[in-house]
Amino acid sequence: ELFRRNCTHFSKELCQRLGAGETPTWVTSLAAAGARLEEVRDLGEHSRMEKGSSPGTPISDFVQGLAELGKSQRGAEVDDRTHCLDFARGCRRCCDC
């Protein structure tokens, strides 16, 4: 929630209501990046739980999330083996580049 509704969103709304115009996009871009990283971590945690694996750390869940994004990109199923390039594919999808 912190990444989706925070002080930058408040500042944006305040500037609009005061008639000062739009805030620059860079003001909220960091929060958007944080929200995306959190989504990838959540995907990894969900994947780990579906496989019945033991609890992981936020970092291991994030790495698993990158792998799942990459597997999805190549059309693999959740139960398919992770390939090395899945991490690169996942990074590209995470960053939308």
C-alpha cells in the first residue's frame, strides 16, 4: 500500500487542487518502481507456496518471481524447470524494456 498511495500521490493531488498544475512524473516514478518490485516478489512467493516449498526470504521470493516472469515469457508452465535465460527474460519483463 505504501508504494501505491503515499506522500507523492498526496502532493500530486494537492498541487492539482491548488491549481499549480501537474507534478513532474519523476516524483511518482520511484514509488511505481517499488510497487513493481513488490509485485514480482509477491509472484515469487505465490509460486513457491504453490509448489509447497518452505518459506523463503523477500530476496529469494523476488528472484523466484523473476524466474516465473521469464518462464511465462517463453510459454513455460509453472511446474516446468527454470532455465538460466528465464532470469534475463524476467528482468526484461520486470523493467518493461
